[in-house]
Amino acid sequence: MSFRRTLSIISVLLTVLALSSAVSVVLRSNYLDQTVSLLRANVESVRVGQQIEIDLLAYARSSDRVVLTLFESDILQELEMARQYVTTEGENQSLGDAERLIKEVFQMRRSRNILPTELGRDIENALSDLRSFVNVNLSQAHQIENDVARVNRMVEQLAIGVSAVLVLGVFTVLVWLGFAFRPLFGIRDAMKAFAAGDRNARAPETGMQELRLIARQFNEMAEALARQRENQLAFLTSVAHDLRNPIGALKMSTAILDPSKPLPHEPRIREILGVVGRQIDHLNRMIGDLFDAYRIESGNLELSFREIDAREMVRDCYELFRHVSGTHQLSTHVPPVPVRVRCDAGRMSQVLNNLLNNAIKYSPKGGPILIRLDARGDQIMIEVSDKGIGIAPEDIPHIFEPFRRTRHGGREIPGVGLGLHVVRRIVEAHHGRIEVESRLGEGTKFKVWIPTNSVN
């Protein structure tokens, strides 16, 4: 499972727990609000009921008409107030019976001028109904108290359970993080070892998906750096070897032309000068590749764009190489109409020259070499193909790497391994691309694609 998915699951679970806690708190708060309202109504009902009892007893003992009238008015108002706090049928019935009896008492006393002692039974009945009304409210208050205690116990148990789950969850997450990030320490150790100079240090590709991906990318980078280092060492060896050959040839040539000795005959001098010229050209190409690689990597490759007929560039390169080897048969295939393209003609000629030079170099037994030019919509395609030794499939992904040279028959082809790297970077600077097709023993085909209107 990936680290992101695991964290998502943990986040969802924690969110559910948090929402559950929040919902329980809201529900408890609403319940307490309702309970408080009911309890307040019960308290007010009890207070008003007891007040009515007191006023009714005082009414029964009074004989003054004015005082009686005031008591009647107060008791009726209190009954009306008590009616506002009625919440159950039992309360309503008790209060209704008490109100009916009290009004009958008031009516009898007004109409027949009955003495208080004659109304004792009726007043007792009214007081009994009022006590029933009060008792009902007291019972409700006790029931509410019990319900609140029960809900509190439930909420406390829920809070304890949620807290236990959260503590267990946090502990589990911490333990899981310890195991999940253990491979990260291996990656750290591998990076430290690699930075300290251990080029064989590799990170363990274990643990979460993201950590495995990081370890794999680090290992691939380490492999690439190790391969590049090997190529650089091979490049230095190759440069030393390739410099030694022309320098040796130049030294031998200058030894023959020793000014302290008689000069050889003219044909021999011409032959020596031809050798010197070829070795100087070889050195010049090597130095040019090195400088081009430096300019490209430092971002200082300068391009001068202008519109040309690509056919002329192909023909110039053909003329330059068609007499280089007597065992190779160079040919061209170009459209009959001009192929206009905006590019750096010098750099694109360098690309074509490098590909042709490789075609000759990697077909040591000779054979046909074809240069093809085609216009394909808003692009042109330049193809250089040979029937040489070809490139091994495992080498094809790396042939454009700097300092990379292929082997054939256990030996390396001479060169510093920068030509194709420079070619690719020049093509990319023209917003184009280069493709390669090759089979061992059958030959190689390079295709260069560049837009007809490259932007500088």
C-alpha cells in the first residue's frame, strides 16, 4: 500500500472519530437545553402551585370583601401562569380540577356569603388537586434528573471509548510510522555513503510505495553516475590513446624531416606532409568535439539561423566525403525541388558530417552509405544509413551519452565518444529530434527531424 493511501485512511478514521465526538457534544448540548427548559417549567409549576396553595389558604381565612377580591384576582392570575408551564396530561388534569373547584368556591362565596368554615371541604379538595399538580411536576423533575444522569453516564462512556480509540490510534500510527520510515534511514545511509565516495552504495527498495520509488530513483541515478564515471575514465584513456597515435605519427614525420639531415625526395616529402595533414585534421576534430561539448554543457552554444536550401547542404557533405574511402559507395536521394529550412547551416553540416564519419567508421568493410533528404509537412528529415556492424540493442539507449563508445569484436572504435552527444544537442537546439534504428551485422540508420522554421 502506498504512503498516501495509508495516510488517507488514517485521516478518514480520525475525521470520523472527530465528527462523532462533535456530533455527540452537539446532541448532548441540545438535550441539556431541552432538559433545562423542562426543568425550569417544572420548577415554575411547583413554585406557582405552592403559591396558589398559600393564597388559597389565606383566602379561606379572610372575611373582608376587598381582601377576598384581591386574593381571587391573584389566584386566577397564578392559575393562568401555571397553565403556561403545563407539559403533560396529568398536570393539565390536576390543574384543571383545582381551577374548577377554586372557581366554584369563589362563586359560592360571592353569591351566598358562605363562611370560610362552610367551604373547608371544597378548599381541601382544591388543595389536594394543587398538591397533585405539584407532585406531578416533582416526579417529572426527578425523572429528568435520572435521565440526565443516565445520559451523562452514556456520554462519559462514549468519551472514554473515543479517547481510548484515539490514544490507541495515535500509538498505532506512531508504531506504523517507525516501521514505515525505517527504509528511509537506509536511503539516508546509502546517500551518505555515496556522497562519501562509495560508488557501490545502493538504497534498499523496500517499504512504502513512495519510499521504494525514491530508492529506485536514487539507485538509477547512482547507476547513471557510476556509468558516466566509467565512461569519463574510458574517455580519458581514449583521449590519451588517440592523442598518442597522431603525436607519434607527427614525431616520426618530423624525425624524417630532421633539418640536420638531407631532405628526402619530393614524393616522400609529399607523403609525409599528407600524413601530417591527416593527423592534424584528426587532432582538430578531437579538439572541436571537446570544445563543442564544453559550449553545449555550459549553455554557450551559439547558433546563427538563416534560410537555406537543405539540398545544397546535403550535396556539400556528399562531395566532402565521397572520396574519403575507396571501399564505401556514397549516394544521395534529394527532392527535385528546393527544400527550404531555417537553421544554422554550419551546425547542421556538422551534424551531417559527424553522422557520415560514423557511418564510414562503423562499416570498416565498406559498403553503401545513403544520405536521404525528405520534406515532411512542416519538418525536414535527413537520413544517413549504412550496412556496417550495427549497434547492440543494449547500447542503443546510451549512444547519445557523453564519453560513450561502443565495442565491436572486443575492441573499441577509435574516438572520444562525444560526437553523437554533440549531434543530439545541436538537433535539440533546433527544436528537432534524432532517431536511430540498428541491427547487429546489418547496419545503422540515423534520422534527423527539424522544423522548417526553427526559432532561435
